[in-house]
Amino acid sequence: MNKIQIIISSVFATCIVALFVLVFVFQFGGKKKNTPELVQVDEVLPIAVVNTDSILQHYTLAVESTEQLMTSYENSTVKLDNQARAFQKEYETFQRDVLDFQRKLEANAFLSRERAESEQKRLQNKEQQLLKKQQDLEALRQKLSNDFMEQQNVLNKQLADSVQQFLREYNADGHYHLIVNDAVVMNKVAGYDITNEVIEGLNARYGK
């Protein structure tokens, strides 16, 4: 995997994690209340914590969808690279033809003016064709980039919706007042992490 793919993969995971942060906090968090002081309690609070990195790594839907997305990106990259290589070869051939034409003009090698003008016209037409191919190549590059971003956004939403729906069912009895991503927790406390239960439940539901 090249550097660009690694960067995109990292950004992809970061986007999903950020999305999950919003989902968990706003889906299950109530309105913020002003508290004049911290209250020391001995009982376990009705709060649960989940680790989104673990969900992305072990939730089958996330793993399979991410793999499909990256495969699609890699295939698109190969397609674009092949066309770029072909264009580069064609452009180099054109440059050699232009130099050859200039040398013949300087050496007065053309048998007639008509032959020189014909060759010049051919080169001009070729130049226009190459310019069009270059524009098409750039348009393809932009389209593939936009397609990848769109697929990524769709996957982000699909995963977020899936986790939201599961957590609604998981917490249907209202046992937890708040379920948060551990990214917003400054100091983790044992007994609040339900990540493994969530992953098992997600995969069991996905398997059906």
C-alpha cells in the first residue's frame, strides 16, 4: 500500500471515529445540567463506554465494507495510473516528432512546401488531441476522487446507523442513561466498558 492509500485509510478511519463520537453523545446524552459541585458517589453510574477503534477492527460489517472500499480505490488507482502512463508515452512520442520536424525544417529536408505544411498540420492536430486527453485524464482523476469520497460517506452513515440501531435495541430498557465513545472519556474506569458485548451483538445481528 503506497503513502496515499495509507493516508486515505487513516482519514477514513478518523472520519468514522469522529462520527461515532457525535452519534453516541447526542443519541443517548440528555440536556446538559449545571452542577454547582462534584458529587462523590459509591454506586455505579448508569453510563457505558464503547471503544470505536475496536468496533472498526472487529465489527464484520465495518471490516468487510472497509476492505471493499479500499479494493475499489486500488482498482481505480490502477486504472488511472495505466491511462496516465499511456498518455505520457504518447506525449513523449509527440515531442520527438516535433523535434524531428524542426530539424527537417532547419535542414530544408522536406521535398516540397506542401509536405512540410502537411506534417505541421498533423502535429498541430496531435497537440490538440493530447490536450483533450490530458483534460479527460484530469477529469477522470477528479471523478474517481469524488466517487471514493461519496462511497466513504455512504459507508460512514451505514456504520453509524447500524451502531445506533443496535444500541437502541441494546439499551431498550433504559438501563444506561448515557453511552459514550471512550474518546471523550478523560479517565477510564473499570466496569463501564461494554465494547465486547456491543461487538458480539453487532456481529450476531449481522450474521443473521
